[in-house]
Amino acid sequence: MYDIKHKSKGLVSHGVSTCAGCGLELIIRNVLEVLGEDTIIVIPPGCSALFSGFGKETALKIPGFQGNLENTAACAAGIRAALNAKGNKDTTVLAFAGDGATVDIGIQALSGVLERKDKILYVCYDNEAYMNTGIQGSSSTPIHASTTTTPAGKVTNRKDLLQIAIAHDIPYAATASIHNVNDLKKKVEKAKNVDGPSLLHIHTPCPTGWRFNPAKSVEIARKAVQTGCWILYEYEEGKAKVNYKPKELMPVEEYTNLQGRFKGLKEDEKKKFQEYIKNHFENYVKRLENDI
């Protein structure tokens, strides 16, 4: 259980206009509950812009601003440099962006921050497409998932954001999921306290883009982990640790059948998809456990 003393509550206003069942809202509320009010946040355009708002309409009770889609990490690095110049080493600088603004448009700025070892906490909430602008596919869209730009689904592999971060040899990086809030909060606390950059990659179900019943968000997030479609692990002090490894993976259809974006899968594709997920999970975990 998460036993870290709560630093602050109520840093996000009630009544934010996110979609019903939005995983993003659950993430930002819990992340800020751990980080507390001594936090400055940078948010790009996108679904999370609902929280930065416009002018006095912000839903957040901490300082921050909305930058451009490509420069979230760079803006956070500038804030960190200014705080350092003033002798402030304690304020947390939080970059909070989706997969489009991270693995696609913002990857260059993020890589620069990680390479320079700027002390910021970067959170990527991954809803696996550009949900705010029409559900276009991103390089984080999983194979076979239908989007408006890939209506039949695509068969290429998604970018591995965490391994990109780990390749920069940063102090801490981890995946997380909204179905396990205690695990998420522990990882936020670790990410906050390292000396250098940290990155959290959080699986974020989107009822609108994935086309599922909004009441199923947490269940879908859980089944993503249980089927091996999302792997929970962390990288700390140069070592990787798998946080959850089921004795036997749940059939991938337990996850995909709940979502309209996988509705077009044919029977032969379902079998290949199951084989792909099983092999990917087993090989990935094996590499992590053997430090490959």
C-alpha cells in the first residue's frame, strides 16, 4: 500500500471538462497529490490543456503555463535553470504531456533534457493517439489499433519511450498504470527525489478514442497489464525491475474485445496478435531481468 504522507490535496479544481472515464484526470490528481504545492508545471496543447485552461480559467492551483506542442521538456529545463540560479533546488519542475507531444513532436527536446541531466520530472500520459485533434495515430499507437489516419490499424511496432529514456542513463524511469494507483504514487515519489531527470510513462485509457464504456477505464487498464499489452517496470540506479509478472498471461482478447478500436481484427489477425503479445512480453521481461 502507498504509505507516503500526503503532502497536499485539492490542487486540481472540481468540474474539469475531461471526457467521462478519462484516465488522464485520475493521473494528474494523484501525481500532484504526491508532489504537493511546491511544484511548477508545464503543459503543452492537448487533452491536458483542459487543466492549464486559458487565462484565469486554469483548473490547477500551482504555478505553470502552457507551451507549444514540441517544447515541453525545453520549457521545463529553462524553469529549472532559473530556479537553480536563484538557489532553489527544492521546487519540483513537472513536464506533463501526452504521447504525441512526447514520443513524436517533443522527442528531440526531451532527449536534450535527459542528455544534459536537467532535474525535471517528465510525465507522459499515453492514450496512444492524438486524441485532442481527431484521434490520429501516433508512434505510440499499438499494432492493429484503428485511428482516423490508420482506419484498418497498423502493424508496425510502437516506439519504446522508456528504453529511449534508459539509453540516456538517467537516474529513474518507470512505467505505470491507472489501475494501480499505489504503484503510481510510489513511482512519482521516487521520480521526484532523484538527482537528475526522471520519466514516468503512464498507460492512459481513453473512452473516446478507444471507443469503450467510460465505466470500464480502470478495468481496461488492469487487463492491459494482465494480458501483457502493458508491462510495469522501473529503472533505478542502473538496474531494471519488473513490478508485475503474472504466472500466466490473460488472453489478449480479454483486453481488445472491450474496445472498438480493435473491432476490425480478423480471426487470423487475432491469433497472430496473441502470439506477438506473448512473445514480446516474454522476451522483454527476459531482457529486463538479465540486464540485456
